[in-house]
Amino acid sequence: MASRHQKSGPRYEAGQTMKKKKKKKKKKKKKKKKSSALRQISFYFSWLVHWRTFLDGFSSLWIERSLQRIHLSTTSIVQAILYR
């Protein structure tokens, strides 16, 4: 009767036998469910923060542009008055 496992050859000499190791299954941790009110509040706050950052960026851009326009218009008026 032939032996079940390989006793010679490159794999055996390299220290690897033909026996396969069983992989252990990782147990999934159950997540604790937040209460619906808590979930709604956290969602609302995340939404608020998201929109707040977006609007801050948008408003700062808008203010910068309007200030540039005002600056340009005032400089053009001053130049028109000075260099008539």
C-alpha cells in the first residue's frame, strides 16, 4: 500500500509536507444597534457638518470674488476721477 503523504521531492525537502492546514473561521462581532433617535441625530449632525464645510468654502469664494469686483470697480472710478 502506498503511503498517503509525499516523503521525497522538492516540496518535502524544502520543509513543506503535502498536508493542508485547516483555516480557522473568524467569528464576526455583532455590532450594537444604535437607537433610531441616536442614529437620526448622528446623521443630522454629519449632514450639517458636511454642508457647513461646503457652504463655508462656497461663501468664502463668493465673498472673495465680490470683493475683487468691488475693488476693480472702485479703482476704475478713482482712476476715472483722477485722470480725467
